Amino acid sequence: MNRERDLTIDLIKGMGIILMVVRHARAPYSDIILLFHMAIFFIASGYLYNGSKIKDLKSLKNFIIKKIKSLWVPQFVFSTIFVIFNNVFIRLNIYTDKPEFLLVDGPEVAYRRLAVHYDIIETIKQIVKAVFFQCTTQVGGAFWFFQTLFIVLIIYAIADLILSRLVNENTQRIIKGILGIILLLIGYYCCLKGLMLKGLSRVLSVYVLIYIGENLRNISRRITGIKSSLYKEILMVVLSAGMLLVAQSYGNIDLSSNSIENPIFFLTVSLLGWFLLYDISALLLRTKCMAVNAISYISVHSVSIIALHFLCFKLINVIVVFMTGQEKYMIASFPVLMYSGVWWLAYTVVGICIPLALNFVFWRGIKSLKDLIINGKGEFV
């Protein structure tokens, strides 16, 4: 892919991260975001997936190692940190063990739960669970995405390797498409039966999105060089947004719980969301505005936002509690405490900016430490 195409995908992923935080901040009308905002990440992953590099067991091993570094490691590190600080979170009211917390009126009371203190044995158990993507901390609630993407990409790559040795490229594409549909139907059956299967039901449902993304890339390569029209891009944005607005009245999608209205609806809104963000990206690239660099930066450093935005939301909860005189245990409200006015904007800004700042400070510190070691300064040599 050329640099412009890479930047387009960066913008799509960056906007997807922003939409994720906006949704979790409970912005008005954000239910429409829930229809597609996570699906576009799986489509984007399929778009960037390069099956031609996976031709033998060695290349498959390298692919898996790469995904371990980019998906498993962040999940494990952050989950471990959150588990170790569980009792501290309770003392700070980030979590709460106060039973009266459950009795306070308010929206989304179903998300409220009482925290339990971890002893050393329970801490070790939770860390071991994190090895297998099974550690479920509240502030790490978005880690289901790492698990799902990690497993589905590895399964997709293994299927790719097996099929490449058995059939030609065209037949391989057909089989992969049929397999994607079959797995989606099984995932939908799990949805109807309320089966999560330790998160594997989500993997079944999104496998087809990887396939769709891969084929969208192949299509885009064939039409490379054809100049896109400004009016076409605007029309696609308007049509996609309008159809998503209408679709909101006909069903709901929540991939975190593998909740799918039906397979056709799921695929339709996923593609509408993709085309919406794709053409918005094209319009942004035309303007060459500063927003392009900002959104791309968010995309590149998205792991810190995914991992830390729920925790950062608590800062706004603290401010609200002290401004309104509510009980301190209300800080533990999840995902947010305030659902009215423009508080969602404050949550969004904090949920994006603080993780990026912490990410910058951390890696700058790592770089400085490496420089000290390389230059033979300090006590590190």
C-alpha cells in the first residue's frame, strides 16, 4: 500500500478510537456508534493483513510472535497492574465495597458491582487468568477487544496457511468467505443462546470481518490510480450516516457481549460504518488540516487509550462528587457518573488526552534510560 492508503487506515482507526471513547462517555445519541465502531477495527485489521507473507510454519510463527507483542503483552501488563492495584482502587473509591452504592438511583445500575479485596492467592489467580485473556477487571473492560483480535487473526492466519497448500488463490478466497459466513452463523447461534464460550463466540462472529477487510484492500488495489470525486465522497458520507441513523431504529449491536441483531444487519451496519469513516478520511486528506496528524497520532498510540480511558474517567467522577457533595463511593460509578449536559465531552477529553500524555512520558523515560545505558552514564553500566 502507498503512504496515502496507510494514512487513510490510520485515520479510520484513530476516528474509531475517538468514537469508542465518546460512546463509553455516554454522549447523546451515541447508541448509533455502538452499531459499527468496534467492527471497523476488525475490518481495518483484515485490510492490513497480508496473507502472502504466511507461506510456511516459520512465517506463521513470526506472525504469532508479532501479535503476542502487540496484543497479548499490553493486555497482560495492564491487567496485571490493575489486579495488583485492586485493593488500592477500593481505598481510592475507584472501586467500592459499600453495599449502599447499589441502592442509589441512576442510569445503568446494572453496571454497578461491589469490589472484593484480593489476598495474595487471589491476586496470583487473576494474573494467571490474564495469561489466557480471562482476567476481567472493571477498568480493563475494553480488553475483550485484544483477546478477540488476537485469537481471530491467529485462526485466520492458520486457515490461510492450510488453504494455500491445498487450493489455488481463487478457490482459497471462496472457501475463506464460506467459512466466514458459517462461523458468523455459529456466532449468532451463540448470541441467541447466550453462550460466550470464554469469549470465543465473539471470535466466531468477527472472523468474517477480517475476510471483508482483506478483500476491501484487494479491491482498492485494483482501482488505485482512479481519482475519487469530492462529491462522491461527500455523498457516501451523507448516505452512510443517514442509513446508520435509520438502522438504529431496527436493531442493536454490541460485540463486547456478542449481541447481534441478526447476521445481515450486523454485516450491513459494519460496512456502512466502514464506508462512513473511509470517506471521512478521504475528505480529511483533501483538506490537509492539523486534524489529520492528531487523529493519526491517536491511532498509532491507541493501546494506551484502550487500556486507560475507563480509569481516567474516574478523574471526572472525582470532580463531580466533590462539586455536588455526593458520597465518595459514587466515584466508582461505571462507566461514568454524569449522563447529562456536556459532561460526556469532559470524559472524552480526559479519556483520550491523559492516556496519550502518560504514554508519551513513559516512552520518553524509556528512551532516556536507553540513552543512559548506551552512553555509559549513571549507575546503569
